[in-house]
Amino acid sequence: MRYVNEAFDTNWIAPVGPHISQFENALAKYVGVNHCAALSSGTAAIHLALIVLGVKRDDEVICQSFTFSGSCNPILYQGAKPVFVDSEEETWNMSPDLLRTCVKERVERTGKKPKAIIVVHLYGMPAKMNEIMAISREFDIPVIEDAAEALGSEYFGKKAGSMGDFGILSFNGNKIITTSGGGALLSNNEEWVKKVRFLATQAREAAPHYEHKEIGYNYRLSNVCAAVGLGQLNVLPDRVSRRREIHAYYKSKIGRLEGISFLDEPTSFFSNRWLSAILVEKEGRNQCTSETIRLGLEEKNIESRPLWKPMHLQPVFSGCPTYVSGLSEQLFKKGLCIPSGSSLNISQLERITSLITAQIG
């Protein structure tokens, strides 16, 4: 409230103002990059990253299939073609082996390299960035690191969002911290970030009148939302700690049940555990599945949700090239995201775990 009141008291309400710069500087410092542009959403950040990288009609962009549609929709905004790559078992994120196969085959089939790789840190678990960045450098294809779900996560001591050519964050209402709506683009390339800010403010040229030589977008974060973000950053460590506590509680209570499993952290990976997810591997004596658990919780007015439906199965992306192992399809079939909000108390957690335990049998 202090930051928001400052914004109103100083009359900096519109998408300009001192809190935007403060928020950008604080985000860049926290993530460990040199530059940041605060934007209206993570999707807007991906879109602008693709524009800066020169992605145009009929170009191909590789994207993780197991993700939310906001990761890949901007590819179509540019008239480009998504090429979907499946996940690997240790993190549920983009498989480096399938990525390498994909890059080689796309070059052979089309005669040119894909213009970018979009990798996602799903549910807060970092992807295998060392392997993915090695492939990126080998084939000279830039990486857009979608860390929308992973603010506060780390990989070998590096913050999520700091390892790709671009890092993407989201501050949507369901994220670990929120500005009500918003996002950010991060990069160590100062010229790229300057270009993003320019495009995000309708590509207005430096003139006393409104002069436009390029198509621009209304993608800048407002000063009021940035003020909210500054306050939220102060509690980010507490939110990460609480999400991890909730995940550990669930694992201790229902992880021991036959047929229930959780995604473990590989060595040197640190997940913010944005969402706690379970896999229902076997049917118990009550013929329990992830869907029966979901419906059982819904009867008690408790929301849960299946894991992301892979993008290569979405009707809107039918016909796109895919490099799949079947893993993401199995995760979608067996997986369930259970309540993970930072404000959950012990009695609520006990109720949720008791209901799941009763259904497993």
C-alpha cells in the first residue's frame, strides 16, 4: 500500500512513472541480469522477444509442447510456425535429446534453422538449461526462457530467467507474486531491451508530435501495477518458502500412498514449487484416477486441475510439426495440480490430504 499510495500521491498513474524503473531495476537485480522491461503480460514479453529476433511469416520457432498456450500463441501472432518438442522425465520440461533431433531435422527438411527456441520452467521446476543452451550455441539459435511460473527458482545457483538470451516473467493473478496483471522481459543485451520498451509504447519516435515508422504495441506495464510489484517483491522469499512448505506437506502425507508420486528436484535444481502436482500412476481398490480425485475435490468445493494439455494435442495447433515421446500425453492423463496457494493453512491442507487419501483407498 505504501508504494501504491506513492503512485497516487505523486499522480503517476499512467504507463509512465518512477515505480516502473524501480521495479525493473529490482527485478533485474534479483534475477541477475543487466536489463529489464516491465510489460503488460508474459505473453506480450514473448511476442516482443520474437519481434526483436526477427521472427517473420513462415519462419519456424521451436517450443516446448507441455506448457500453457501463452508460451506459443505469440509465434502465430508473427505468422510463424510452431514446432513442438516433448518433455523428459526428470523435470517434465523440454527434452534436450528431442530438441537436438528436432533442430537437425528441421534444417534438413526446410533448408534453414528455426529462428528461436522457447523453453519453459514448468510449475517452477527449471529445465535442463545447460544442455539446452549448449544446443542453442552449437546451432546459433537464440533461446527465450519462459520463467513465467518459476520466479524464485534456481538452476545450479542461477535464477530462472537469467540463462536464456531472453528471460520471461509473468505477474498474472495466479503467479507466485502478482501485479494483478503484468510481465517482464529480461536480457543482458541492452539494445534488445531498449527496442522492446520502444515497441511496447506504440513505437513512438522521438518527436514533439506522434511519429511512427514501425508498428508498435500497447504492452507497457502501468506505474500503479509496478508499485504493486515492488511491494510483492519484498515478500517473494516468503512466498517461495511457503510454496515449498506446502509441497513438502503434501509429499509427506500423500506421497506415501500407493500409486501417488511427485516430481523430485534433481541435484542442483531448486523449484519455487509454484504448483504442487501429483501423478496417479495406478488405480487403487476404488478404481481411483486423477479425474476421480479432481471430481471428488470439486464436490467439496475444492478446485484442482489436470496438468497442462500438451500443445501438440490442441486443435488450434493441429498439423504443426511435433517431436514427441508420449511423455507429456501421459503426464496430462495421470497428473493433477492440487491447491497450492501461499495462504493455505494447516486445517485446509489436512482436509485436502484427507479427502485424497480417502479416495485412493
